[in-house]
Amino acid sequence: MNKKVTLRELVGARIILAICIAAYYWCWARNDWQSYYTTITNTVGMFAILFFILIASRERKYKKEMVDEFARTNLRRCDSICFKITMAAIVCIGFLSAILRLTVSSEIIGYMLIGLFVCVTIIRTVIFCIMDTKGV
């Protein structure tokens, strides 16, 4: 891979890692353990490790290239927006869990948190791509 590394590529790659974490959680949070879940967790885990190594090498290459300060500033803005979204959602999940503590299991709360993690990762990528494209 001799092509130039972009910040958009690095931000977008986080979606794949978030989905790997969600799939791994799904296998471990199930009440009906099946024998093939072990295969799924091992496959997802190995893929995530290899993908993480690929991203790390791409990030190392990105740091050696000329830095795009405008894209970096946009990424900081996106992180700020996503931080506010995440905090509001975690507070909502917390209060919802407290109100419905007798009917909502910890498994459902975990699914909500992992779903929030995946959604925020996707939202971060979309907002960054829009801001980077439009030059905001």
C-alpha cells in the first residue's frame, strides 16, 4: 500500500472495530450458549486484532506524512459533538435503567451501551466526512 493515508480513512476504520466489539459482546451476553459461538468469538477476535495492527501501521504512516491541520481541527470538533451526544445518551440510559430496574436486565443495558458505542462511531464518521467535504 503506497497510497497516501487520509484522516477520513482512519476515522472510518473505527466503525469496523466497533462492529467487531459489538459482535463479540453479542456472543458473550447471550443466555443460550451455542457451540458455534466460540468459533464466532475466535474469528471476530482474530480479525479485530489483525485489523487493529493494520490500522496501527496506517496511523504510523499517517504521522510521517504532512499533517492536514484543517482535517485535524474538524476531527476535534466532531469529537466534541460526539462527546456531548454520548454524555446525553449515557445519562438517559442511566435514568432509564434506574426507573425500570426491575424489568430491564443488565444484558439489555449492555446492549444499549454497545449500541450507543456503534452509533456514536458511525455518527462521528458521518459528521467528520461532511465537515471535511464541505470545508466547515
